[in-house]
Amino acid sequence: MLRTAEPARSHDPAPLPSDGRAPGARLTVQRGMFAGPTALVPLDLYAEVLRGTARRERDSVRLTAGTHVSTNTYWGRLHATYWQRWTSVGEVQVTLRASGHGRVWLMASDTNKVGRAVDVAEVESSGVDSSVDAGSDTEIVLTGPVDRFVDGGGMWVEMATETDEMTVSDVRWSVAHPEPLRPTSITICTFNRVTDCLNTLQALLDDPFARGLVRNVRVVDQGTDPLESRDRFAAISEQFGDQLRYLRQPNLGGAGGFTRGLFEATAGDPADDHDVLLMDDDVLLDPEIVVRLIGFAACTTHPAIVGGQMLNLLHPGHVHITAEYALPEQLKVGLPVDGAMTEGFLLGRDERQLPMVQERRVDTEYNGWWSCLIPASIVRAVGYPLPLFFQWDDVEFGYRAREHGFPTVSLPGAGVWHADFGWKDWDEWHRYFNQRNGLITAALRTGFDRRTVTTTVTTLLGQYLVAMQYGLAATLLQAVEDFLDGPDILVDGSAAAAAEIRRIRAAYPETTPVPVNDLPLDFRETQVHLAPAKPARMLLTWVKRALFQGTGRVPFRTGMVPAGEAHWWHVSLFERAIVTDMAETGVRVRTRDRERLRELSRRSVRTLRRLHTEGPQVAQRWRDAAPQLTSRENWARLYEVDEPV
């Protein structure tokens, strides 16, 4: 569809109403960006030059003659299959400004990635050169029905030139939405990541449109190095004005920080509630995610948690997992749903030379809180998160919402860059919370099969002990014992547990990474040893390795083991193993200690016996305490807030 140009306008598009609606009661749910928020982000995540030469900028692309550009990319496409499944939207409109000569298509894909044209427009106007009045732009409107995408597929824009140049800018995807948007607030939880948090706030400031969709931005600062101590924060705060709410509170972990946003957003009459977009402080933020999560959540046929996906910060062309599930009884989290992309390379091509996009719809079971929108109505229905301090709080809340009939949608094309999980070492203090909170989640959200749970813990302890990870074994034992002590361990929001586990682990030298060049070793003692093939008979192999470690009859006295080779069946062959830390910034020295092995083995037997005999009764105690733990009254107590009677 082609329309005559509007009168001359300034370079920046006119602001839309603060609720994001375009004239005619249409809601902008996505913008077409052609470059990311920083040059560190690959351009091809937004738009790909298939032929010729194009200059890609944030909100515009300039094609030279003989050029073909496609937005069939992670950020460029509208994932129509999710819109058809979870909303009642019947069609989308794409509006854009174009000048020069060329053609623009609205494309769609079938489930098997085969593309088809939905709408097309010719561009025949003057004014590609920047010296020409912007009023010579032409407004293009393309329309696409959301009607053939139940199992998969998406829509995107393609543009091409032949003998002339063309510029396309200000791309907007909109849907009919006459009702006003529910108010949405952003909550950023931060702890001593001042620069990262300030960068995230600045990114929001730099995008007035995305910022205009948000009622307020709340920063919950739990650190000892507060944001307010920086001059830069004062400048940012002044630019935000009353929209920024800065709040200091004691460190209650991510659970306490994020829940504060939910707590404040549901403080009054339900008619005044805000939906809450939770955001980590240490992400690389494209504010476009704010537009997409708010727009999608506004259109769902039933209240749903709408999550952004995690892109890897060190490897920005990769998506972590596009849909996840957990197995709490096995203490496993972050498992890919069948069909999900796992560490997917978004810039590659498949075997048919087609783009690597999530074509089929894959339904997640929960979404991490690196960026996740939670409607206030869901909080009202299911309660607040558990005061778990750190880890599994998002998982448990997601599964609790599912039990109450509220789904989670992990929306492709809406992501934040977050520190790669694969470059974080497993043997850290926060593993205590991963393990303890996994057991709590198993108690609350599963049948808590004692055999499965006990077998899982037994297996992990056995592997840690033969691999000389004595501190990690002690961490797991403390997690199990605290779980068995029951709900009273959460009375302080786990602040004491965070300090205690650090104290416990400090007694185990192998839990602390050291620079490799600080080791007082001859280079011949640091020869690299790669792992053999994974054993076929794991139990028999473990018995042999346990005998090696118990008697000291190990094949190797010392050696260096790369991070990716540090399997228990390999490290257990050494008297002393110098293992590269997963971050590859240092090494951890694991040394066989017969007394530690005996002490922890005896403690393991006692703890495992308790877990098997007491586990079901303890699980019931957790279930009985859950309504109080997730209540507003409990969080008001933790926040030391006086609530009106």
C-alpha cells in the first residue's frame, strides 16, 4: 500500500502517546532496528545484506544500487507463531518511511522456513541523499494477517534496489488495540555493580520511545557501594525526574530485590496495580525489549508471564536457550525443551542455507529474571516469590503460576545480553542456593520422591569427593542439612546463610581460583592431561576412582586439566590436579586429602540417611509454610515496612 508523503518533518519521528498507541488506536509492538545499541553487537542480528552494499544505522538502512536486505533475523522478524498462539491479534501493519527507488516486501515463513510474500510496495520518490528535504519520504503501509502460524513461522521485511538507491527508516509494527495499556514499571535489582547498572539506566534514557511506555523505573540497591555515591547517578536521576524511584535496602539477594518491585507495584487497590518488568543490572540492554515485552503482554488473551531470552554477552551472536524446563527432584535447571535452540549461533545457516532462527514455536515452562514481565494480576493470584535470596526463585514462581493456570512465554526477538553461563564456574558459594533452593522447589512443586532426591544427592556427593572438590561437597551437605531444618531457615530472607556458606567454603583452598603464574611449580608439573572417553560403566568406574583416592594409589601425581576436561572420572586419577577455572582467568588446585575425604564421607552418610527418612515429612512442612512465606505480610516484615491495617 502506497500513500503520498506527509508534510516535511524533522529527522526524529514524532513521539507517540505515552502508552505507545499510534493514531487510530493502534499499538506499536515492535520497531524495525537495523543496528544494535553498541558496535559490539553484530549487525546481522538485526538486518542482513544478502546482496550488494548497505549502510545500516540504528533506525534506518541505506541501500546502494543492486542491493537486497532482509530482516529475517533474531531482532528483525516478528515471531508470528507466538502472536497467533497467545494473542487474539488478527493482523499486523508495518509502517515505514522510504525514499529513492526500490521495492519493499512483507514476507512470511511457513513452519519449514519456506518464505512467501504477503504484501509488497514500490518506492518511487526522490531524496535519498541527506541534503534532500526529508519531506520527500514516502510512507509505506504493509499489512499481514496472523493466520497461518500455529506451529511456527514469522514475518519480516525485505527491501531491494536495482539501478538506484533507497533509504528505509522508522519501521514500526503495530496491532489494533483500542484499550489503554496496563501500566508497567521496570524494577532493576543491583548489588555493587554500579557501572553496569548506570549503563542500563542510560540505555533507557537514550530511547525516549521505550522509556515512554514505562510508568516508572525502580532501582532496588542492596549493595555496599551505592549508586547514589556517583556523580553520574545524580545526572541520570535528574534526567529521569520523578520517573526514577531509587530505593536502598539490606541485601536480600535477587529474590528480595525483584520482589520489592512486585511488592511496590501491588501496594494499593488492584485497579492501581502496575505490571512489572524485572531487569538484571549487569546486562547489555537494547531498550527495544521493553517495547516488545510490554506490547506482547498487552495483547495476550489471558494473563501470562512474558520473558525475554538470554543472549551471551561474551559471544553476542549466540542465544543461550530459547525455552527451558527444570527437574527439581534431580536438582537440574536450565534444561532445553524439545525443539529449543541451545547455545544457538544466530548468525549461521542451516543445512539448506536458510537463516538460523527459531521457526517452530517452542513453549517454555519458566523464564529467567534477567528480563521478564510479570502481570500484577498473577502476583495477586499466586502470591509473591519465595524469599530464597538467590537462584530458583524465578523457576519456582514460574511453576507456581503454571499450576494456577498462568503460562510463561519466552518471546523470541526480545533478548538481553547477559554474562555467559558456560564461563561461570560451578564451584562457587552460590551453588549452596542452587542446591538448597532446588530441594525447596522439589518439596513445593513436585511429589518429592525420596528415592529420586536421595539418589541425586548421593551421586553428586560421590562425584565431588573423588574429584577432590571437598568444598563443593561441604556446600551440598550444608544445603541439604539446611533444607531439612525446615522453613525457619528463611526467616531472615537467607541473609545469614549467604554469609555462613562463604565462611564454610573459605576452609577449602580449592574453592578459590589463583593466577596460573603464581603457582610455585616446575613447568613439568603442569603438563596438560586431556580426559579419556566417557566410561561405559559409570558405577564401576566410580568405585575404582574412590579406591584410588582412598588409598592414594593414583596413576598421576600432578598435572594440569583444562576446564572442559575436568570430569570427575578424569580428575580423580591425580594426587594433585591443577584445573582451569571455567572463566579461564585462573586455576584451582585440587589436592587429595585423605582426612577430608573421611570426614566428609562420614557426614555424607549421616545426611543422606536423614534426607531419605525425614525428607517427605520436611517437604510437607515446606508446603504448609508456603502461604506464609509468599505472603505480603512476610515480605513487609523482611522489608521492615509498616503496612496499613
